[in-house]
Amino acid sequence: MKMKDIIKDIEGVFKLPTKDYYLGKIVHGCPYFTPWWFNSTILTIRKERPKFLRCKYFKLFGYEISYGWPIKFAKWDLGWKDKFDSPRFEWGAGWSLYFFNWQFSMSYRAPGDDCDRYWEQVLWYRNYADKDIDKARDTWGWVDMDHNSTWKDEYLIQK
């Protein structure tokens, strides 16, 4: 799901996510792992191939030699799934430029403490309640142990 479409749909209703930038050693994946065919050292020589190798490889004298690009750009959209007729947040949208052992990345940070709840409320409003905030609040199906709705108005722009 493209962030520009989501932001256009929630503008004026929800507080907008902020852009979070990072520059440093590789710590973020896209969304979980480094991109396909990325190899920060161009060539890597190992005795045996790792279980989840994301690079091309060949065998030479009993060694696994993997190779890939040391510079890679990756972009990903908001990840979510529909489970039991309600949205489940998987990962936030963003992009990353990998350069050898370094990366420069941007991701969208949800306002507030509960990132999952924010994105699930946005998805509920956008995809399950026809972009009607009153309908979204009234039909929100998640409840706590005391059967109180877990909807949080702190993510909404107060008018």
C-alpha cells in the first residue's frame, strides 16, 4: 500500500506519521533482511553456505563463494494482512540505500507509543469503514479483557 495514498486519505483526520532518517552501519532490513543480491563485500568465501543466502553463489575447491552488488537501493510499502476480518500491521513503509557496510534509510514513524495500534486504526478507517471516522470508531472490533473498545482517539486530530 503506497504511503502517498494513505497520507492523502488520512490527512485532516489522523495525525500524520513522521519521517525517521538513519545513517550508519547496516541495522535495518527491507523490511526484515537486506535486499536480494546485496553483498557488502562483493565476494564472500565460506566453507558451507548459510541457510538463508540472498546472493548468487558458486562452488570452488569445496568453498561456497557468494557474490552480489555492494550498492543497492530498496523501497517497500506498508505491510499488513487481513486476519479474521481485521487488519494486522506487519511493517512500516520506507526506503534504504545500502553502500558496502553502511546504509541511509527513511521510514515512517507512527505518532504515539503503540505503532501497531496506530496503523491498524488507519487501515480500519481506510479499508473497512469507507473512510468514515465515526463508522470506524463504532465498528472497531478489538476489545480488552473488560470488553471495552481499544480504539484510541489520541491518534486523531481533535477539532
